[in-house]
Amino acid sequence: MTKLWGGRFAGDADPLMARFNNSIHFDARLWAADIEGSQAYAQALQQAGILSPEEGAQISAGLDRVQAEWDADRFQIQPGDEDIHTAVERRLTELIGPVAGKLHTGRSRNDQVATDLRLYLRTMIDELAAHLAGVQQALLAQAERHLDLILPGFTHLQPAQPVRFSHWLLSFFWMLQRDQELLAGARSRVDVLPLGAGALAGTPLAIDRQALAARLGFSRVSLNSMDAVSDRDFVAEFLFWAAMVSMHLSRLSEDVILFCNPHLGFITLADAYTTGSSLMPQKKNPDAFELARGKAGRLLGHLAGFLTTLKGLPSTYNKDLQEDKEPLFDAIDTLTLLLPVLAGAIATLQPQPERMAAGLDDFMLATDLADWLTAQGIPFRQSHHIVGEVVRAAEARGCTLRQLDLATLQAIHPTFTAAALAVWDFERSVEQRGAMGGTALAALRGQLAAARTALLPAPGA
Ligand code: ARG
């Protein structure tokens, strides 16, 4: 098999070197993007007068045939196919003869691979945005279904204050909404055409790169050919997004894993998203969420690894850049599975109102008692101190806060009246937090409406 670059070489590459060098086993998935790029490039060559209309038509029809083979899963990768670009061109030559050799005029695999990767990633980003919206939708639907349920809220993983279950769910909705915004920003930087940059110096041909960009649906053309072939910022940025979104989902997963532990029991998971133990018959393990938490480590690793690959590279293309693909593809594949699984696992989880109620204790209302004192005109710092003494009294007696009678409270501070006892009410506590962003029903309804609007598909999408 003659190599694309075989002319100046006397012998074949060492077989291990060939295996080391080849990328076809992971970049074959770029076939559709590679053919799309070549179709557009053939047209550009024809407009530049490099290909006659007949040659242009022959190449285009030949590329259609190569595409049909891939579509039908009939494309045969050959041992000499170094990468997807080589494979497509080799097959095109077999199908249409030497005229295929004109397609690469003025093009380098350096601008070709950058173009392919951007085309491919742009499509994948749109799919992942939809998968992410699926997770957001699951959170939103659960929040709407269980709007007023009250959940023990934690800080430092210690009982803190009551919050609505829907408030907890929506907190993750907003993290994912920021991830949507991040992804849209990343997409705009993917959406740039490198083709026409050549190997590094630009093309001597009269290629209309604006027209080429329009044909491939790119909104911008790269303005520096050296930057065009070396820029993989868009890969790093996507990997950052993948690390970020998986970190958010990992934190959600950590909560879910805790909440479904029978000792808390705030939620139960559907059988469809849990697994059993091979040894302990009673076990129901939250594997979907554990894996989501685990994958976050892997995705973060891809980001750190790829930035390290980039950091020492000299200008323009270096073969190190071939290392962009495996982490990128793995991140895409991982999230393409993880996001729909989590959407399903979230959509089917069942809150357990009695267990949440059982998890609420009066100490979580201590702040409300302090707020009550403050409303009577006592400075909050002092109220905090007084209620601290109330807590200490309850602990000394081994009772809950509401079991302390008014006389005991008044002995601690004379400001206490019977009206203070109204704070021993979890519903009242959450309804106190009515300012924007709080956990009272009215604020939550506003939040839900905002979330619904945010999730609406962008106009024209
Ligand atoms: N397989 C290569 C990659 O993924 C394609 C570009 C090769 N370019 C080159 N000059 N060897 O980066």
C-alpha cells in the first residue's frame, strides 16, 4: 500500500511503529465529517479552477459512493489505512481512479483533521445539549410533582434548616443550566473553519474560504493559518465542560446516594436503576449514581491530561495533537450514556415524605427561634447567643426544643412569650423564606417558572 506521503521513503515503517502511528482504530468515526469536508473542498477547488466540472462531478459522485459504503457498514478498512483521511482517499482512488489524487490539492491533513473534528464535535455538542436538557427536565418534573415536600437541609452534612425537596432538586437544575450556557459558548468557538489553512502557511489556490465556511455551516473562518492547524482550545474547552457537568452530576449523585441510604431513607430508587449484591440478598445499590460520581474523575482526568499534552507544543501541527481524539471521544461517549441514564434515574426516584418528616428535628428550627427574638428587637448576635443557651438546656435534659416549656425559655431570657412557640413548625419555617431565591412556595413558583423558561429551546433551535 502506498502511503499518502510515501514518495521520499525507501522502505516500509516498522510494523510496531505503524501501529503506534495509526489512528484509524479511533478516528474512523470521523468518516461522515471527513466526506462532508471533502465534498465542500472539491466544490471549492472547482470554483478555483483547479478541477474541471467533470472532475468535480467525478470526485463528488465517488465520495457519495464511499459514503454509501460507510452508511451501509460495508466500508472495509485496509491494513495500510493510517487514519480516516487516508482510508477515504484510498477508497476514492480505488473507485474513480487517479483523478481522486486531485482532491488533496492545496490541502493538508493538518487543516483537514481540524475541520473534521470541528464538524463532528459541533454535531455532538447539539446532541449532548439535548441529553443535558433531558436531565434538567427530569429535575424540573420532580420539582413540580413534589413542590411542597419538606426535606431536612444539610450544611457540613449536619442537620441545618428545613428546605423544600423541590428547592433541592432545582439547585441542580441551575448548575446544569450554567453548563448549558458554557456548552453554547464552547460551541461558538468550535464553529470556525480551519480548511484552507494548508499545512501551516495558507493556500496558494484561489479558494473562497467564506464560501467554503458557508457550505459547511461554519459561522466564521479562521484568520491565521498557523493558529488554524494548531488550535485545539475547542477540545480543551469541551473537556472542561465535560469535567464541569460531570462534577455537578457527581455532587447530585453524592446527595442521592446518601438520601437513599436506609438510615436516612429520604428517597428510594427505581429497580431499573439499581443493582443487587451477589452475596447480600437485601442489598439495593445506587450504581447509576455511583458510576456517575466515578465517571467525573475520569472526565476530569481527560481535561488535565490533554492540557498537559498541549502545554509544551511548538507552533502549528505536531503529531501530539492526534492525542486530542481519544479523550474527546471518550468524554462524548461517556456523557452520551451517563446523561440519559441519570435522566431516567432521576425521573423515577420516589421521595419518601414520612422519612423526610422523621429526619426533621426541632434543632433545625433554632435559627427560626433566633429570628423570632430578633423580630422583637434583640440584635441578632444576641438572639443567636440566647438560642444557643436554649439548645444547651434541651441537650442537658435530653429533650427536643419544643419540649422546653415557656417558663424555661423565660428563665433564659424574659423576652420569650407564648407567641414564640409558633416557631415549632417546619412549614412555617420554610414559608418564612419568601425572598427571591428562598424556599417558600411563592419564591419556588417563581423559580420554577424561570427554570421552565430557561429550558425552552432557543428560538429557531
Ligand atoms: N491522524 C492525524 C491526526 O489525528 C491526522 C493529521 C496528520 N497530519 C500529519 N501531518 N501527519 O492528527
